[in-house]
Amino acid sequence: MKMRVQLVIEDASGATTSTDIAAIERRTDDLIGLSLEEAKAMTGTVQRFMVEAQAREAIVQNSTCPECQSRLCRNGTHRIHYRTPFGRLDLDSPRFYRCRCQTSRRGSISPLALWLGAHTSPELQYLEAQFAALLSYGVSARILATVLALERATSITTWKRHVGTMGARLDREAHERIAAVPALNDFGLPKRNPLQAVGIDGGYVKASDAPSRQEGWFEVMVGKSLPRAGTGQVFAFVHLEAKPTERMERFLAEQGVFPARPTTFLSDGGDSVRQAQGDFRAFGEPILDWFHVAMRMTQLSQAIKGLPADEQDAPDHIEECLRTLRRAKAPVWHGSPHRALHTIEELTWDIGTESERAQALQDKLEEFMNYVMANLATIPNYADRHRHGEPIATGFVESAVNQVVSKRFVKQQQMRWTPNGAHRLLQVRTRVLNQQLRKDFERWHPQLRSDSDPVRMAA
Ligand SMILES: [Zn+2]
């Protein structure tokens, strides 16, 4: 069987031209339907004829003076490469002198360049961003090339530059995405905060100018919102590149948090996030993750069980120490960390420093006390919060951190970043993870909206 695919183009005057796109021959034992290569070749050819026809029309429309309608004089031609997901098009772009009625200067215009705008189509830019946010450039390029006729359409260098520019744009325009939320509800009462909490965490990324394997990391702040309904959104920024409070204000506003509604900020109380949590105090209440406290206490009880049992009274002694530790846990749960600290101090007297293990345990106890001291202000009455169904743990953030930072940034240890480069890619990445990037593109390129130009498929 022989099959021919034709493209018929009808111009404004009603005249039609048809072009052969593909001729395919199949016997019964041949491949069923299209092969990937045929599909790539066909979309590539259709794209070329479509864009060339559109370009001709755009050039004709813009080669007369809009004021006096006289034809503009030709001033040479140059070539424009237009990159699309269906291949790179090399288009002839005529230049015209500006009309004498418009200007006394002999400047020239290029209607095609004006019509095209950027030299990469929005759809290709969207694909570039979508893939770069999730995978390395090399892997992305290989995957895309198997399904699309991308030859010559993109290179990793251009791709990186596009994504960087896009990240900077997303960052710059963040304030435009903020929803204007009315402060009052339909009953004239202040609106409830739509978020239950925001969890924040930090990650480290290897700097491109790192002097050695151990040195040269910089910090990335990552977090996720826990809304009362629906799924949360992630945010990420590089500390060196952004003001944390400004970021948080935007992140909250974008989700409709009215500034006067306090938000709960949960973190594990580590050194890196404690600072940020303090900064966010202006927007609500910072709270230490309960499970991190509990986990540290479990580690302490393991260390106590590991104390040497060579003395006569050792088993009792260890039991006694474990009981004391348990006595310290309850006050933390009920929001009285000072009482817990007293109890742990008692424990340090009971344990002594006789053995090496006891010594090591003393260090751990001291570290724990320092941790509690550093986070005193963020230890709430967990029991109370828990009873009221309020979040006390950052579990919902940890997966977000892995999603945002580890996979793309850290796990690939060979990858090194500049703070600015990482920051910009993170802006694209979080928009992709939040499933917001398509909306951003539709805002930038209204012609991408699926409802603006309905595709009429042949029945
Ligand atoms: Zn004119």
C-alpha cells in the first residue's frame, strides 16, 4: 500500500498550494503505523512549510508603509535561524528601507525579525526549561532528540543560556504573580490563613570555584507549604543571591496568605535554617520539628545503653539513666525545655567520665543541650498543638528538599555551580515542580494558550 501525506495551504485570497510531505509504502508484514524517524521527518517538514508560509505572509503585510501605503524599498536580505522543537528553520529575511514619509533617516527594518521575536520558539523554550529543571542537560538532549527533530535546533550552551535567562525573569517577575487577596471573607471577617505551615530546610551545593573536595559549598534554602486543602508548593533560593524575608513574603503572598495572618514555620533547628526561621518571625511563628528532637533523644538512649556494664551495679545504673532521660522528654513535649535541660544536667552527673564511652556520651549530652538552648524560642507545647491537629513535624518538607536539591544538584557530585547559576535554575525548577511553568509561558506568550487558537483536528 502506498500512502501520501500532503499539506494544503490556503492563503487569504483563497488560493491553495499543496506540498508533498511524505510518501510511505507498507506491506502487510511491515511496521504498523509510523516509525519514530518518519514522524520526526514529517513534523519537521510540516513545520518548515507552515512557518515559511506564515513568514511570507508576515513579510508581505509589513513591506508597505503603514501611513502612506507605498511599497518599501528592498535593502538586501539576510538569513535568520529560527529554532523550534520540530527543527531549526533557516529563513530568508528581507530588509526594507523605512519609508520617507516616516523618517528622514535611511534606517532599515526587517519585518520577519520583528514578527519572530526571539530566535527560539516559545514551545522549544518551554521544553528546554521543563527538561533542564528535572534532568541534566546531556540526558535531556538525548531524550528529546529521540522523539523530536531537534537536530541543529538547540545546543547545550544555548540551552543553558535560555534557562538562565528564564530563571532570572521568573525571579524578577515574582511580584507580578502575587494574588491580590481580599483581607476579609464574605461575612466581613478576617480570612483564615490558607496554609497550615511552611516547612523550611537547607541544602548545600558544590561551588564551581571550590578549592578542594571538602571546601566550597554554598547554601540553598528550600521549603514547602502545607496548605489546609490541596497540595503544597515548593520554593528555593540561594542565600547569597536573595533576601530571605523578601522571598518568603512573595512565597506566602503568591499562595494567598494575607500579610496579617501569621504562618507557622517548621524546621529541624539546624544551624543553617535557624537564621532564616528567625528572619521569618515577622510573618509568623517559628517552630522546631518535634521528630528531630525526639530522634536526638532516641540516639542518646542508644548511647546510654552502650555504656560499659563492668561494674557491679551497672544494669541498674543504665536503667536509672534511661529513666532520667525519659523524664527529660516529657517536658519538651509539653513545651518546658528549661525543665528538660535541668534533668539532662542531672544525667551528666550520674554518668560521670570514668570510661571512654561515658566521655563520649557526655559530649553527646552537651551537644543536645546546646541544640535545645539554641532552639529554646521555637519549642512550643507540642502536646497542645498535636491535640489541636496543628503540624509539629517537617516530614512534608524532606521529600521536597530531595526533590528540589538533591536529585539535580547534589547527587551528581561532579556538578558544580555558581551561586547565581544555581539560584536561577532553582527558580525554573520550583516552577516546574509546582506545575506553574506552563502558566508562566502562557503569560509571556499568550498565543500559547490552548484556548486562544483551538486546533481543529480533521475528523
Ligand atoms: Zn510612507
